[in-house]
Amino acid sequence: MKKIDGRCVGVDQGSHILFSDFEDDGEMWSGTGARAVRRRVDFAQAFIAIPSVQVSVSMWDMDQKTNFRADISAEDIAADGFTIVFKTWGDTRVARIRADWMAIGPVGFDDDWTL
């Protein structure tokens, strides 16, 4: 369990279209097999320690003729950002994906100072 000093907790959040492959017949829409997209996200302000990050799919546009297979996660989480990873496999055809994310962690307090 992560414990955060309650004096100054920061919450950053955002939403990103990860890809829109149906417009140009991109790999996620036309391909088969294992496919992955990675997108780096930079926080508006760095946390003072590694935050907790949650990622979710907020919009998906998938071909109804194939199985829906999707995996979304956060990788390389650091105090200044992280990477969203979306994966699919098999014959799944994904036209586009929008991911929402939220990071919660400690941030500097205005009265903090160091020696």
C-alpha cells in the first residue's frame, strides 16, 4: 500500500487519442497478430515521488466482425510521466482508441524547503 502525507497531494489527469488507424488503413485496423502502441505522457508538474497511475479506455471503435481483444496499461512510471501501452492480438481490428488517465501522488508543499 502506498501512503501519502496528506499535506500536499497532487492529482493530474488527461485524455489522449492513441491512434486512429481506420483513416489510413493502419496496422491496428488492417493487421493481424500481436500489435502494440505506446504513447508517452508528461505530467503538468513532476511529483516528488512516483505516483499511482490508472489508465482506462474511454472510447473504442472496433470491427464487430472480429473478437474484441484489448489490453491497456501504464509502463515506465516516473515522477515526471509514464507511458500508456495499448495492445491487441489475433484478428482483432481496432479503428481507434482514446485513453483516459489519472495520476495521484505527493507534490511539493509551498512551505517546503531544503538545506
